[in-house]
Amino acid sequence: DTLLATSRAWRNWDAQNDDALLFTAQAAVELEQLPVAVEALGQVANTYQGALQALAYRAEIQQAGLNRIYDAEATWLRMLEIDPRASLPRQRLIYF
């Protein structure tokens, strides 16, 4: 709970720093608050250097952790908007 509060304080202090969102998501997963993790990862900017990795993590949580396959599909499609050559979302969408 302290990690989650710290990560939120970091994001409030530096609203443009998407690393804080990843920290929030990791803390939420540790606390088994998967919807909080999904929400945090969904706020990552498409221009963020780790956007594809963050969104892949988000889709994994949506699909496997929350059984929200259609939400995961939307995340995979967002990943393809960022990088149309990204292989992971293409693979996942084929199986979908």
C-alpha cells in the first residue's frame, strides 16, 4: 500500500513521467489490485519510450488476470497504432 501511495505521489509531482505509471502498475499487481494496474498502464502515452512493453503488460493482465479478452484486443490494436510492425499484438490477435 505504501508503494502504491508513493507511486501516485510521484505521478502527481511529475505528471509527464510515465515511469511513475509503470511503478503504480507494478505496485498494484503486487497488491493484487489488477484493475488499478490496468488503469495506470492505459494512461501511458503512445510516445513513451516503453509504451509497447507497458501495453503488452496491460493486455496480459486484461486477458489472463481479469479475463477481459475484448479489452485486451483493444490494447493490442492500440499497440499496432503505435507500431504497425509490432509482432506481439499481431500474434495475439491471430489467436484471438
